[in-house]
Amino acid sequence: MTNDARRDGPPPFDRPFETEDTKQRVYGAVLHAREPMTATEIAKRADCSAESARTHLSFYADLGIIIRHEGRPVRYERNDDYFEWRRVNELAQENTVDELQARVSELTDRIAEYRDDYGVDSPSEVNVLEFDAEGVDEVYTELGDWATVIEERRLHERARRKVAGSTASSHS
């Protein structure tokens, strides 16, 4: 494979962070982790020393990006609340109250359509075993989309309240 082809395509699966610096590799390793990990485990995934990983993990913990769990050994995990806060702030900065309200309404309509289609209030209430084998993949796809729409509506509504609150307080 040529170097040009390699630069244009995705990174190799076994080393997805190889073109990034150590700080970025540690960040990526924590973000992709599904459970709390030790600095040594993160270092292995980030292809760096455990000491270097600890330095960067401490920095990210101070920022609130990751959570440090005390114990022997200390474990680290991404702070999902931080990323939610960041997403809500981005939505609030990039949209007006009216734009956010329109998006909340659109998402609410889509949720209502899913409720009508499946006859239940949430995707977790759908019994997938009621569907024939040929349609199961489509049902799982729709249930995933439904759950995503619910989450997006929640985040847009938080951003709408944030913008509405800041607009109201600036006119007081």
C-alpha cells in the first residue's frame, strides 16, 4: 500500500491512533473504553508508557473530561456528563430558541410516530420476538433510531431551556 493511499483511508484497525500524539492517544483510549480502566491498560491501548498515560489522565481528570476512581489500582473512565454538557452548550450556541423549539417539535413528532407504529411508549417495551425473522434487523434499526431521537430531543430541550433562560435574564 502506498503512503498516499494510507493517508486517504482510515487508520489501520490495530493501531487507530498511530498518527496522533500521546495526549490524543490517551484521550482516544479513554473515550473508546466501555468500562473503567487502569493507567496501564490505557497506556497499552494508547501505545505509551504507564507514567505518560497517568500524566495525561491526571490532566483530563482535572478538566472533568474523565473520572478518576480511587482504589488499588486507580481506574479511569470517560465522564459522560461532561460530554452531554458540552453537546448542550454547542446546541445552545449554534441555535436560537425558535430553532431549538422547532427541532424539539420535529423530534417529538417522530417519537409519536414510533409510538403509533409499535403501540408502546418506548423502544424498550417492544417485543422483538413478535416480528418475523426477515423483519428483525429493520425493527432493531428502528428501535435504535427511536432511542436516539428520544436522546436528541432531551438534549435539544435542555439547550432550548438554557438559551431561553439566558435570553430572559439578559432582558431583565
